[in-house]
Amino acid sequence: MERLLQRLQQGLTQVRASARPLLQAAIAAPIAWILAHDLLGHATPLFAPISAMVAIGATIAQPWQRAVEIVIGVAIGVALADGLTLLIGQGWWQIGVIVLLVMVTAIMVGGGAMFVQQAGVAAALIASIPSQDGVASLHRFLDTLCGGLAAFVITVLVLPVRPLELARRAARPVLDELGATFELIGKGLRRGDPAVAEQALIQARATGDHWARLEEAVGIGRQAARIVPTRRHEEAVLVDLAQTVTQLDYAIRDARILARVAWRLTETGYPAGMRLDLCAREFARAVYALEGHLDGEFDATLASRAAAARATRIAIAAPVHDEDLLMGHLVGQIRSTTVDLLRATGLSRDEALTVMLGAVEEGRGDSAE
């Protein structure tokens, strides 16, 4: 029962997160049918709602150019397949021939991968569904365009996407995974456990997948902000957010290097009393505070900057011997990570370097005491 309730709760959370695209699809599909049935007079415009559903899904997961490409691919696939069906008839072997010819044609006209795929899917449907009359090709082609038009109107004018919300939602997994990676690095150093440090390295590598989805979401959001009239004011915020995304990529690379060095340190013997694990914990705090920064919370921005700077201050204050190259590498990487995280909060490179160097001076002062 407990697991069932947990699964239901997760399902409700996913439904809430997908509420907008679900509502868009529920509205666009019947509108596409009405356009084709009442406006064009088609008796059973099956491909109108199908095209609308395909287009809605494309505008959520793909940039707008590819979404348009997908809709056009469906329309062309419908027209070509319906024409070929009238010539060679229907049957199991005709399906293969029609799909092959349509996809080859799509490639020859310069269509992208999604264009070719959707043209092939449309061709398979047409080859499998009997046509009602000799002019069905034009009807189905127009039905497909009605679906694309309905989806465009719904997603651009009636229920447009929320670019900032899309980007911020994609950022959460990145920040959660990256913060957890820094925590694991700190845990491995604190315990002197190579297995934990290795786990941190594995997790740092996996974080890159979340970052790729975040980068795509920001790109889609910026494109939507330019197209959707009611969301154009969000484009400037998304430009700033794009800088954070770039610096997060650098921070993920930093985490991989720190995890690799921590792994080697724990394998070869980590000096007691160094407490460089505190640096990793400060980086985790800085990363978690970035979520508030992305939401426009200035206090969170300051908290992230302060935590990133403290990491360098702690590292510089640690009694690292000059001849210890591995420890020197770790300290140098901590300084580099501080700069990247500071830049993720909107600071320029010069400003981030100034803050980092200030933390270096403070750390040296702490070491002298």
C-alpha cells in the first residue's frame, strides 16, 4: 500500500509538471478536427488530430524549426503515400515499398532526420488505412496541415510555452546532481575512502546528460520567447541564464577533475587534518543556492557567491606542502571551480577573479595566524 501511494504521488507530480502540454493537446486535437471537418468539409479528417498531436509533442521537445519540419514531413509523407497507394494498391508488400519510396524522397529533398522519420510514419499509416475515394490524397494532406495550424495557434497564442519555467525546470536535475557530486567528493576526502571518491567521479560524468537537456531547454526557451508575443520579455532573462548554463558545464568538468584527484588522494594516502573536504561541501552549498539565483532571488545569489569564495579561502589556509604536487593540483582546481561558480551567478570573468583572489588573500591571512 505504501509503495502504491508513493507511485500515485509520483504520478500526480508528473501530471502537474505536464499539465500545460496535456491541455494544449486536448484543445488542439478537436480544433484541428473542426477546421478540417466543418471548414473544409471533410467527412472523417483522421489525420487532422493526429498531426496536431505530433506537432504539440514536437514544440515541447524540439526547437521550433524542427517542429515545423516534423509537421511538413508528415504532410508530405501523407501526400506521397496516398498517391502511391492509388497507383499500386494496398497490402503487406505495398507498405514496405511505399515507406521506402517516401523516405528516400524525403532524403533526396534535403530533409533532416526527424523530417524523414515522420514522413515514413505517415506513409505507413496511409498504406495501412484504406482510402475512401480517388481524391483522398488532397484531403489527407490538407487535414495534416490543419492539425499543424491548430497546434501552432494553441502553443503560440492561446496556451504558449513558458520559456523561463521550461529552463528552470530543466536546471533542477543538473543542480541536484552536481551538488550531490560535490558532497560525495567531500565525503570521500573526509573518510579517506576511495570507493566514495570513485562514486563521485561516476556521478560527475552522469551529470553531463542532465546538462545537455538543460542546454536544449534554454535554446527552445529563447526561440519561444522570440516567437510568442506574450513571452518576449523573458528573452533578456534567458540570455543571462544561458551564461549560467555555460558556466555550469565548466563546473561539471571541474567536479570531474576534483573527483579524480580526490580518488587518487584517498588511494595513496590523504594527510590527516587537511579538511579540504570542507571545500567540496562549500561548493555543494554554492550549487544548491544557484536554484534560488535562477528564480531571481538576490539573497540566494549572494549565498552562492559567498560559499564558492569560502571554498578557496579554506583551501589556501590548509597546510599544503609545495612538494606535494597532487595536493597542489587539488588546491589549484578548487580556485578554478570557485571562478566558474562565481561566473554562474552572473559575474564577469574579471569580477570573479577579483573575488577569488580576495579569498586567496584571506586564506593566507588565516594560515599565517
